[in-house]
Amino acid sequence: MQGWEVLREKYNLSAQIVKIILFKIAFDEWKAVFRDEQPRGPDGRWIIGGGKYVISERHTTGNKQIDSITEKITDALDVVLSQLGPGSGSLYGTYVHSSAAKLLRGINIPGIGKDGIEQSFSLGDLVRYGLSDSIRTDALLRNDQTGEILAVWDIKTGSQRLSPKRVAKIRNYLNISDDVPVIDIHINLGIIVKNHDI
């Protein structure tokens, strides 16, 4: 092997080792959010304290297509949460997001498809997933003919909703106006539509 090939192999091996270590740390953190004293169902899963998407508040856009997609996303979240069970913390949020993304890609919603899930943006342009100083949307609806962004969905699992500062950053990075709804779907607090009308 040539020198660069050896370096590439060492890099790939190192990357795999880091992934394994991070997975182990993440798994231990995820496991730590559950308490042994919580009651379990017949399948051994915890049954109290979450695991079901309950809508406590719902705002709509008035656009049938966008509101229908919001329903599909909340239905997918309900499936994900019933499979994952209750939890909290950043790792739980990561599992919810990755599981929801996989399910939504499988549904292949018109206008979103497989590519409109978990995309990264910077300065109005689509960029490599997770690029430094980019933002990632959970779901993004585009006009099939023009490519214009029609709506953005952000799934929240923590204690906070989308802040006005974060919504402004999303709008700036995606180069969208206040007319485009940014829909905050919180697994505990419900659905809020962030645009100038609501």
C-alpha cells in the first residue's frame, strides 16, 4: 500500500473506534434515564411516564396540505414514542429524531420525500449534513415545480420550545420569509406554528 492509503485506512479504523466508544457512552447515558423501579409491561418495557405523543396544544396553518403533513409527522412521532418508551436528555432526543427521520423517509411524503428530512442549511444553501455553522431542519416541504420552501417542521424533545431567535436563524439560513410557517412540534407541549399571522 502507498502512504496515503495506509493513512486512509488508519483514519477509517480510528473513526470506527471513536464511533464504537461514542455509541457505548451514548447507550450508557440513554439507559441511565430509566429507573428500575418504574413499572414494566409484559414485554419488559417501562409503561409509565411518557412514551405516547399527547397533543396539549395545536395550532394550524389553514393550509390543508401543510396541516395534513403535520398530522403525518405527529402520527410518525406517536409510533416512534410508543416504540422507544419514555425518556429524557439529549441522547433520548437524538433517538427520537433519528427514528422519526427513518420512519418519515419510509413514508415518502409528497413534497418532502426522502431528501426533505434532516437537511442542513447555511446562508440559504443546502450543505453537507452536520456542517459546522449550519442548521438542520427535521422536515421541509417544497413546491414540486419551483423548489420553493413552503413549510419547515422542527421536532422538540427537551423542555424548551423554538425561541424567536432560533426561528429567525432558521429563516435566515433557509432564506425564507415570515410567510413560510415554521412548525414547532414538541413531544410534550404540542404544536405551535411560528409565522407572522399566528
